[in-house]
Amino acid sequence: MALSLLSSGVVNVLAPLQQGGGGAGLAAVGLLFTLVPLLIALVTIAGLWKVFTKANQPGWAAIIPIYNVYILVSEIAGRDILWVVLSIIIPVAIVIPLIDVAKAFGKGTGYGVGLWLLGPIFFPLLGFGSARYQGAPN
């Protein structure tokens, strides 16, 4: 039944592509789905890089996958190495060190939760904003 509907042209979803009209639209969508995540990643990395340099840590550490968690949790937030391991194994465990990161820059608990939930927005705000690193909270 379905094969007969497709062959008769009643349900032909590929018709725009066969006629040459849909290729540009698909290319635009593909470009959109490539460029937007790339832009978000670059903005996040730039913000994290700036946060690291504000905390007197090497900025390049922001692009090294596990090392950046170590720097963020252990060096900036002042948490034990156990929290680094927990943050890598259990992603929700990063919330508490991120709250400590926010406090290290003079921000509140809500800002730390924002770093966790909306990192691409909050890390650039923290890095390029006027917040100063005050040291790891006790």
C-alpha cells in the first residue's frame, strides 16, 4: 500500500529535491546546524579562557577536556581532588564546585547554578565582566 502511494506520486516527499528547488534550503539548514553550535562553543571557550586568566591560571587549559575540570574545580573553586573525580564521573556533582567558582568571583549561589545550567551565557559574562577573582572560598 505504502509503496503504491509513493510510486503514484501522492506522497512524494523527495519531489522538491528532485526538481532542484530544495537543495539550497537544505544547505542553509545544514549550515545553520553547523555554525550555531560552533559559535556557541567558541563563545563558551573564550569566556572560560578569560575566567581562567582572571584566576591566574593558564588560559589554554580551557580547551583541554579533563584538565579544564581539574583547574576549575581544584584550583579556582578550591575543592579537593575527590570533587574533580566526582565532577567527571557524575556531571551533576559539578554544581557545588561551580557555586564555589561563582563565590570566588564575588557572585552568589544563583550565579553558580547559572554557570551549570547556562554556561555559554554565564562563563562569558563572568570572564568578560567586571568580576574579580577573590580567591577560593573557605
